[in-house]
Amino acid sequence: MLDIISIGIVPFIILIILGHGYIKGIDIYSAFIEGAKEGFKTAIRIMPYLIAIFVAVGIFRGSSALEMFTDILSPVTNLLGIPEEILPLIMIRPISGSGALGVVRDIISYYGPDSFPGWVASIMMGSSETIFYTIALYFGSIGIEDHRHTLKAALISYGLSIFITIFICGLYY
């Protein structure tokens, strides 16, 4: 039954949209074309922000900065109870989703998916956001330059999520 629902859900949603447009008297094709034009304009407008964040992530991962920060912070994180294996993920996740995915892949391939680092990495990957990428993308697309409160709130929630993830994994592992 679930297979039938999953196959039919997209055509069903399209039919609902077309039916709603017909009932409201909207020229759906023209609205689609206008939306595509706006989407293309937005993509062009945010392109410099995307290029900048991708270059910064490439430089960060390509250099030994990640390892250097991990070595510097490991005494503090050991006192806080943060596993040393997770530290690279903690540092790269707010910056890059694809970079974080590579770190998670490395953690899982080295320690295994059922290990404590594997659990923590998997939960962190699924429950946290690429803060700097998201802020650059969304705020850059609409021209907001002052994002200090958003960044503070996002980093505080990310820090709390790290400790909560480690605590809950510690309870169940």
C-alpha cells in the first residue's frame, strides 16, 4: 500500500495545484513561467555568496586548519565530554553540508555505524544545519547584510544540540 501511495503522491499534488489554479481562474502556465524567471533571477543574485562559501570551505578542508583546530581544542573538549572523533564534524557542520557528510562517512567507515562516534555523527548530521551556508544563501538572496542576532541564536542552538546529542547517545549506547 505504501508503494502505491509513494508512486501516486507527486501526480496527486500536481493535480491538486492544477485544479486549484483552474478553480481560481489562474493561468497556471504563465504563473509557472513567471516563477521560473524569478527563480533564475534569485539564483543569479545569490551566486557570489555561494561561490564565496564554497571557496572558503575548500580552503578550510584543503589546508590543515581543521586538524590544527582539532588539536588545539581537544583538551577543552575532553573536559566537556565531547568525543575527540566528533570534533572535526562539530567544526565543519555549520559551514558545509557536503564537507560534514564526508567527515561522517570517514567516522562511520573507521569506527562503524553502531559505535558511539557513529551514533553521534549520524544524529548530528540529521539534526543540525549548515548555519553559515544557510545565512549566506537566504540573507544574500534578499539583500540582508545585518544578521548578527540570527547568527548568535543559530550558534547557541548548535552548541546546545551538540551537548544534547552526546548526552542522549550516552544514555542509549
